[in-house]
Amino acid sequence: MGRIEILQIVVSAVAGSGVTAIILALLQRKWAKDDKSDAIVEALKVLMVDRVRYLGQSYIAAGSIRLSDKEALEEMHRAYKALGGNGHLNTIMAEVEDLPLRKG
């Protein structure tokens, strides 16, 4: 085996491992972003549950709801479901749906 062949093997090995390292670094970066995105979505779901539950219970305790408040609450509930939320809020939303509308 000549020097040129040995040099080609060494260069190929170094270049191959360098490319592999770059690919792995890019994949790890993407996975880290995906994990962060997942955490943000989960945090938004928690906040939406808290807000919809709090507002829903407030309107239920008051015994009525304004149309604009009802529409806003329904929009928050739809956003929560679009984020992948489960049925935790369905009971409160059903009770809010039955509330009489008040003026003002």
C-alpha cells in the first residue's frame, strides 16, 4: 500500500467521521428544539385549562354570562383542544353553555 492510498484512507475516515459528527449535531439540535416546542405546548395547555376553568367557574357562580364573554371562553376552549387538550374542560363548558345570557 502506497503513501497516497494510506492518505486517502485517513482522509476518508476523518471526513466521514466529520460528516457524521455534523449530521449528529444537527439532529441533536432539531431534537432539542422539538423537546422545547413540546414543553411550550404543554405549558400553554396548562395555562388554558387554568384560565378556562377559572373563568367558567366564575360565570357559573354568577349565574349568567355575557355573550362576548361566552364567545371568548369558547374560543379559548377551541384553542385548548387544537393544542391536543383532552376533555378536562368539557364539564365546565357544558355548564357555561346552559347559563342564561345577560346584557351589558
